Amino acid sequence: MSDVAVAEPGLFDRALKRVALLWRDMASSVSAPAEDASWETRLRASLEAPGGEISARNRAASLAQSYLALDPAGRMAFFRALAGFDSDPVAVEAAMREVSAARDGAARAAAKAKLRRVLEPPRLRLLTQFTTIPDGMKFLVDLRADLLRVMGQDPMLLALDADLRGLFASWFDLGFLELRSIDWHSPAALLEKLVGYEAVHRIRTWRDLKNRLDSDRRCYAFFHPRMPEEPLIFVEVALVRGLSGSVQKLLDEKAPVQDPRKADTAIFYSINNCQRGLDGISFGNFLIKRVVALLSQDLPNIKAFSTLSPIPGFRRWLEERLAAEEPKLLSEEEARQLAEVSGLESGEAALRALLASPRTLPARWAPKAEAILTRLCARYLVLETGRGGRRARDPVGHFHLSNGARVERICWRGDTSEKGMRESLGFMVNYLYDPAKIEDYHEAYVGEGSRAAATSLRKLARSV
């Protein structure tokens, strides 16, 4: 999938100011260390101060308000101080000795329970306190987004991130999420966020947005009850006849609106994670399966469920193969054809020229280039591996294959935008979701690294 879009200013800034005023009013009701006190002092005071839940909530509001006012250096200081509130090593060692010294099962169970308690770092209590303030969950999600941007600068922050990720994995469990449909009549505030978070195919105008929410389109998003106005992830769907191979045609604002009752295919053409702070918390696989089930129920005429997906790593992989001078990247016949049609000294030279300016591909090159690049794209999607030598090299491919999809069709000139040509030479791919085989394909890919692919693509990928 794509990079997460950055929320645009305007509505978000206004909402943030409104919440900050609430926090200021709450913070004014508690005594706290001076603003110029160290973060360690302020955090310790928040942990150890007397009082009940209301006082703890107000202290959390004071910390949140102060955090928002910090510059990047100040936020780094805050993270380092927060990371310092780790488990007490002396207490941990003592508890470990008690586990080792336990003489029976009951004593050992009690010692292990004590060890688990002392292993829990005090910073978890601080983090949990933020959930009690207005928009506190959103604050924590944004806090982790800030942390992810600087985490590489200090290895001590890794444990803090692990704590946040663990909390989010529990708090954002699928059982707590609500699937909602978004349409043109949804609140304007939500529509504005949809525009800000769309990163696969940017929404250029309100007319463009209206087109994507018309009667032959669908949009679904997951929401959390503690962030009811913030989508976590959303998918845009087009209801069409047959597989779509061009995103420009799919998003053409002048195209006539189709009758969804006559459609036979649902095309998932854009899936966006909205909250950078929830990186590593998977929603996409659940979202797609829920939407497939919902559309099957609401529109029984829909028989096929497919994506029209980008291939963001294809061009980069091809450039790497050329730079490495892979001897069998092109067959002898392909090399001869490219050299002949281009007038250059070799097929590899022609391929480099094509990569340098894919948008200005001469018309006489197109038939040969399409066949050769399609074969290379099939190899990249079906055979090339990434981390660990098992998962698909392409990140979007890995996402859909791990969710139980099949590589169905490669689309030449599927995305002729500047971004599409830059990342994948204009290629896109249809991943097919067959409800009867989703689980089988998922298990085969996750368990064995086996990729489901159309027979024709598998043959093409291995044809050289």
C-alpha cells in the first residue's frame, strides 16, 4: 500500500486547538512542578502525586498540553525521559531469584505473577493515563507517530515504542472496531479528512471526491469508539462490469454513472492507512474481508472482487537488475528486438533509455516494450522475494497475498500519472479475492511462501 498521507491543515488544526483548550482548563485545577522543571521531575510527579482518578486525569491533561507546545528537540527530551521510567532492575532480579527458588507449583506460579508485575515499567501507567482525557487516544496515536520519526536516533526509545505498540494491539483489537460506510452525505469534517488521508490516488477537487462517492462507488472505513471522528483505514470501491485495467478510466469524472445492480465486479482501487502512529497494527486484511462479505450480502449480483493496485517497487527492482548486469534479464530474442526497434547497441541499453523517460516512449517501441516489460513484471510479482527469501518483493503484493489474494492480471498503462510512471512504468495489477479460496491462499503464502497466481502469469514469469 501507499505511504500514509499527511493530514492537511485547517480542520485538524481547529480541532486540536479546541482540545488543547479543554486540556488547559483541566490542567489548571491541579498543582504541578514548574514548567521549567525537567521532564523526569514532571513525569515522576505525575506518577507519585496523591489523589484519585480525576486528579490523575487532570495531570495527564497538563502533560499533554505541554507536549503539544514542544519543538522537535523538546519532544525528543520528553521521549527520553519517558523511556527512562523502566522496570526496577533490583526488583526484577529479586523476583527472578524467587522464581528460581520456588519449591512447588503454587509457589512458582505466585513468584511468576510477582515477576510479571515488577517487569511492567511505570511508563505504562503514564501512557494509560492519557486515555482518560478528551481525545486522549488520538493524542497517544499521534505521539507514537512523532516517536517513529525519531526512534532511530536513540536505541533506548525502542522499548518505549514496543510498549505503545503492545497497548495499541490490545486497544485496537478487531472486536472494538466499527465498520462504517462513507458517502457524499457524511459529515463535511469526515469528508475533509478523507481528502487529507488519501495517498494512493490524490483527491484533487470536491468534484473528484463526489465522483468517488457516487452511487456506483462505495467507501468503507474502520473507526474506534475512542476516536469516532478519525478513520483508521479506508478502502474505495468501484462497482463495474469486468476487471478494470486503468485507474484513469476508473476515476474519470466525465464517465457516466453505472447502475450498481448491473455490476458484476467490485474493484478495490485505493486502500489507505490513516494513522501513522498505528504502523504495525494490521487492519487491512480484516477490512477487505469484511467489505467482501458486506458487498456479497447487499449486492448479490457482484460475483468478482478484485483490486487495481500499484506496483511501487517494480521500476526500482528493474534498475537494480540492470545495474547488476544480470546476464539473463532479457532473452536473446528480447535483446535483439529492443536493440532493433531502438537503434541502440543492445537491448539493455534500450531498456535503460526506456527507464530514463518512460512517459515519452516512442510509438514504434510500444508493442515490443509492452510484451517484454509485462514478462519482467510477471517475474517481479510472482517470483522475486524480499526479506527472508519468502515474502513477495513488492510491498503491495505482500499485503494482498498475505490477505489471501491471487495475482490475476497485469495491466499495461494502468496508471499513466507521473507517480505511476515513476514507480512502475505505468503498470498496475489486479489481485483477485475469491471468497471460497481466501483462507487457503492466505495459509499457503504465510505458511510456505507460496504465491497464488493465474496460470498464464505463472508461465509468463518462468518463460526465460
